[in-house]
Amino acid sequence: MNRFKILFTALFFPCFLLAQNPTPALRHEMGVSPFTVAWNNETINLPVVGKWYYRGYYNYHFSKFAWANSFGYGKNLINDENKECFGCYKGVGKMKEYVFDSGLRWLMGNKPGDRWVGFVELGTYFAHIRYTGFFDGPGNGLTLDKTAQVVGGYAQVGLSFAPTRRSSIFVLTNYHGGKDKFGKEKSTSLAYNILQFGIGFYPF
């Protein structure tokens, strides 16, 4: 009988300890997203293009919300052309951009065991955008060199999937709108990231 008690205790005591000490919530999420399909109104013909846009992010989770932060960098050649417009300017522009976002994310589904989580996020951003190039067209063509220091707001929606407890895969779409507050353009800046994928992990 004593041997049976010892065996029973050895088997079930660890389960008792786990029940008393549930797995702690993972609150810190980090990740990267290297590519996006987007348009910017800094371009002439507003083309929708795929861009190498290296975005790293950090999210701090609490309850059904998260404090979301990201920094993005892109340096791309844009085929800026409207094939349906005869006589319009066309050419290849070079876009260089730095974008910092910070906002509040609402998580639609964040209970233990939830593998699919939708989210809506609102926040503010700062961007440094430079667009340059020579474009064929009326007259002698157009040489463009626009630099903007933009402050504004953004909104995004997305869906995240957790293959494991410490990893995540997401897809999102977002819209940025602001004004050139500190540069020479003093113009409105708009950007729409139509589709963006990324991967993340929860270190602790």
C-alpha cells in the first residue's frame, strides 16, 4: 500500500503544482515584416507596387489591448507610369522612407488557447520621405526632388495566427495620412499599405 501511495504522489503531484501555478501570459511580442504592396501620393501616377519595406515591431500586450510600436525603412525604385494616360509624365522614381508608428491595438480574441486573433489599431506616426527622379513628358520633362517630414495618424486592421505559443504570423492592411510639418513641401502625405505579411515571436 505504501508503494502505491508513493507512486500516486509521484504521478499527480506535478499536475497539482501546475494547477496552482498556471502558465504565465506572454506580454512581449517582437517581429519583422520585409515586404508590402502599397501606394504613396508622393508619386506622380499613384502606382500600386510591391516594395521591400523592412518593418520591425514591438507590442506590449495587456488584457484585450496592446501598445504597438514599429519602425519601417524602405528604399525602392518605383515604375511611375500610367499606361492609359497619353502625354503624362512617366519614369522611374527613387523612394526612400523612414516611418515610426505608435498606437493602441484592440485584440478581437485574446483568451488562452486562441490561435486566431483579429485586431484593429489606431495611432500616430512620423515619416521622413524623399522621392526623386527624372520623368519624360510635356516640355523638357520633369525633374523631381521632394522631401517631406510628415506627422499624422494611421489606422490598420489585421489577422494574426499563432502556430505555437511563442510564435505568430500576421497579415494586415493600413492607411497613413499626415502633413509635412517640418519639411519644405508643406503638403498632405497619404500612404496605403494594401497587403503586408510578417512573423513574430514572444520571448517573455
